[in-house]
Amino acid sequence: MTQPPPPPPDQPPNQPPQQGAFGPPVGQPPQGPPPQTPPGYGYPQQPPPPAPPGYGYPQQQPPQTPPGYGYPGQAPNPYGQPPGYGYPQPTMPLQPQPGPPGQGGKGKVNAQLAIIVSAVVAIALIVGGGIWYASSDGGSGKKDDTANSTGGTGGTDAGKGDGKDTGGDGGSTTSTDPVEKVPANTASKVLFQVPAPRVSKDTTIATNGSWLTDKVYAKSGVAEVVGYDPDKGTKLWTIKLPGPVCQGSDHTTGDNRTAIVYQPEMPTKTEPSHGCSQVAAIDLDAGRKLWTKTATAGDEPISFNNVTVSANTVAVGSSNGGAAFDISTGKQLWAPKPTDTCYDSGYGGGAKLVAVRRCGSYDAPQLHIQTIDPKSGKVITEYKMSEGIAYASVVSTDPLVVAADVGEAAKDGSGISDFFSIDNKTGKLRTRISAPSDQYAASCDGITRVEDCHQIVVGNDRLYLPTEEHDGSGGALSQTNEIVALDLTTGKQIGQRADAGEDYTIMPLRMDGTNLLAYKRPPYDKGGQIVSIDGGSFKETKLLENPATESVRDAETSMSPAYSEFRYGQGRLYMSAVFASDLGSSKDKEYLALAFGAS
């Protein structure tokens, strides 16, 4: 983050079951641990008492030594020296963590949950190919004189640059015309469900990647990508792969092509990971793989932890450097050079292409945030972060927003203490936004995946963040939260907030023109909701409300907003899991994907 066939997974039925037909238990664990609920933003902060774990993000603790990827094995120490290529990878010892009655799995975290979610971090290593990388704001105007992966000389001076839009068709965050309409009936029904695929006992396999177009809902399974009819759930096409999908880009081209990285073989007991060395482009509408490519560092194939798409370019990053390919032809646009003293650890895609370039020693790194031309890799503008900031995540490329945990100040494992708003036309810092982890519920995994952030949306030149949960009007027995907006020029809150409502928890999903789309995780007796939040007035409009029946709600809340993939479009909501496992610890039936649509 190689060609024995994978074990045959359970195939989802060609015809979807009727609403609420969520089947008997099959002994699968839930898809991701339920997160914590620390005190909410703007409310008195109290020491957390012992309580059952629930919705939120846990306190960061070193993980236990879980079994290896797919089989028992030694887990690497994520806080020590990084293991070498091909090091045995950990698997995640999932245990269901019930929340307090009536709170829909919500509650404050305890030490056991912290260990479990630390293991989720270990899962990121699995799909990333098994490589760990080794305070204040920067902005030095000195020119970087090291060679870079693009073949240039290290980029322009910070603060200079031609301001050209290198744009792509991944979608601007500042488009002005909302697309999503209010259905005549906002009450949804279950469109279809895809059962969790069967895997070997005590095995965890990555199933990262889901996409929604006008023609298809596509989802990664165990060593495959499957396209489903968006309404019926019938299989339209299947792309078989020799190994698990490590990651899929969240971005697509205007004609619905995207990219994935995957392993060349299925994991075995002797080879728990083969590295995520295979890069492929996929035509989502046609249901075919366009090409597969690799890149090497010396004689060894590079295991990539990050894949993204911008304009017509597929860019992949790793601790061995970055590479890029033309999405139409597969032609390699750039690759690491033996003389490189810095490397592109990852890229952010979409409207622009941004590289996170790591220089310096393992103990004293410096990150360069570079807006680059997606065709040539030429550096257009560059912002140098202060030395000692080891990892950064690209939240948005236009406007450019980067998240980092400065001085390891984020004590909840969220990976965020500050956001950096950067002018990607000049390379200058616009503002630095403090985001205390006890106030905001967003998270990023900048260590292994540069573009892996959850519950954060950028649009209207604002940063939209959910607050942590806090007591509602019913006191400690009632929990709720809000979404707040922060100005990317001043870094200050604009004074507007969208309330989740009593016993709901709200999380931002994406922009819809100038409007913000958000998901409301439900209490014990209601279904989840999709709402549209007006970008000017912050007025909430309900677009969809899921069934409140127990079986449907249990299935819906098994998809944790902190880890699962959520896609919404044209009145349909899709939730999917990012791994399949069989650790023999749960009697609840689990799902690879769930689909809801307006009645």
C-alpha cells in the first residue's frame, strides 16, 4: 500500500431481496468499529468517565499485536522504525462494541475500543503494501534544489508561479448549480443489499473503492470490481483481479473512468502481503479494465499506498516515490529516479493535482505541498511546511486545503490538529486553522494515504467540519452534534451551524453546487437521513429518510461513517464496507454494500 485464484466468495444474488429482508445472522463481524463520542464543540469539556464505546473517534493508543494479513503473524510497530517491503502485515481483531441502549451505538470511548481502532490503522498498512514512513507553519521562499519524480529541478519558489489552472474534470468544489432535488416522497426503501463476501477464517481482505455514475454503482469486492444496476442491484459486469483491491480513487474523469491499485496475488500464510504494485484504469460505464501498469524502484516493484485521478492523469504515490500514467493509454508520464533525494509520498486529485513531497531525513522531514501540471508533472506552485511535520493529508485541491497533526497534538488518533489553507496560484499560506481534536470529529490518515480523509468537505471557500458529540436537551442520555463552517481566508467560524437534531449525529458528505450534502446517523428508533444544507442560509432540507424498522436500521448503522464509503446521487444512498473479514466473533449478518432510494 502475484497468481493463484482467490477463494470463491459468496456471490450476491442477481435479484435483490425485498425491503427489510436482511437475512439471518451469518457470523460476520461488523464493518469497522463504532467510534467514540468525546465532549462537543462549544460545550464544557469534562474528563471522560468510563463508558461503553460508541460513535466517534477513539483515543490514539499503540495497537496490540494482531494476527497477520489473512493469517496469524507478527504485526509491525507503527510508532517505531518502518518495516521493509513485504513485511508481514497485521489484520484487525474486530470485536462488536455495543453502545448504550437507546443511543444507536453512541457513547464515549474506552481503552478496548482505542486498541481496536488502532488496529484499523494497521489495516491501512495492509492495503498500503506494508510500508510505514518515517511545530509551526512554514512557507520558506527558498528554492528546493533536489530532483523530483517529475524530472524537474524541485519546483518554483514558494509564492511565485503562473497561477494557471491545471484543472481536471474531477469536479470543482465551487460549482454553483445544485443538482440534487427533493423527491416527491422522501421516505426511502431498501433498493438492494450485497452480502459480505465469504473469506477464510481469521482473515481480513481489503475491499476499498466504490463509485456512482448515471449508469452504474460499482464496488470493489474480494479480488474484483463489480458493477450493479443502481436501482435493482443486478450485476451488470464483473472485473476479476488476481489479488485484493488496495485502494480506489474517489475521483473520476468526465466520461466516468477511474483508477485502482491492487495486489498481484492473493495473500497466503507464507506471503501475507504481495504489495500493492498493480495500477489499473477502469471504465465504469463499460465495465472493463483499460490497462494495468507497474513502476519500479531499482529492480523491485513499488508498492503504492495512494491513487488519485486528475484531468486525464492517474497518479500514485509511495515511500519509494510517485508515478503517473495517462488514463486513456496507460503511457507512463513520470516515475521515481535513482538520484531523487525527495519523494512524492502521495497525491490529491480532482480539480487540480497536488503532490505531497517528502524531503529530509526520517527523523527531521520537511513536506512540500506542490500544485503540479497533471500532464508533465511540472511544479507550478509550492508551499513548504515547517520541518518536523511528518505527514499531511490533502483535503481539497481547489481551493487547496491540507490537514496535519502538528506536534502529535491530536490525542484521539484523528490525524488532525491543524488545517492549512494554501493559495495554489501563488503557493502562499492563506491561513492556518486550529482544529482541536476534542472539538471536531473529522479524521485523516496522512501516514499511509495522503487523500484519505473522512467527515470533511470544502466548498464555497469554506471548510465544513462536524463537531464532536455532546449532551442534547435530554442531558447525558441524549447526544447530538453540529456541522460548522470556517472561512478559508480568515480561519474563523462564520457563525452558522447545522444541527443534527436530538439523538442524531450529522456528518458532511460532499458539495452539491453551493449546497452541502450531509448524512444524519440515526437514533435507535429512526432511520438515517440525507439533508441538503443551503450554502448561504444554512437551512436544512431533507432529501431522504431511511426505514426505521429494526433490521434495516441495524444494517444501516453497521456502516460506520468514520470508515465506510458513502455515495449519494439522484435520490439514492449507497453505503459500503472497506474490508471483508471472518474473525468468528459476531452473529450479526454483515454486508458489503447497502442501497437506499426514494419510494
